[in-house]
Amino acid sequence: MTKAKKITLWYSIFLLALILNQSEAMKNDLKVIIVVHGLWILLLAITWIYFKNGRWE
């Protein structure tokens, strides 16, 4: 996977989680809460995988 694809994937997950986190549905719907927390966990896992070698490439 190229560096540009990794960056695009990371930022797309980040923005989706951030937008859902700020939505009104986050306060009311259990499914949205679970999805948002899952996205944050996925983002942390991807970040750890990308940086465990010390580089994005």
C-alpha cells in the first residue's frame, strides 16, 4: 500500500468518526455510539500498525 493510500484511509476514517461523533444521533442511538467507538478503535489500530516500523512506507 502506498503512502498516499495509507494517508487517505487514515484521514477518511478520522473524518467519518469525527463527523459521527459530533452528530445528534451520537447522543440518541446505541448503534451509532457502537460504530463511532469502533471507528476510533480501528483508527488507533491502523495508526499503531503504520507506525510500529517507525515509518508510513
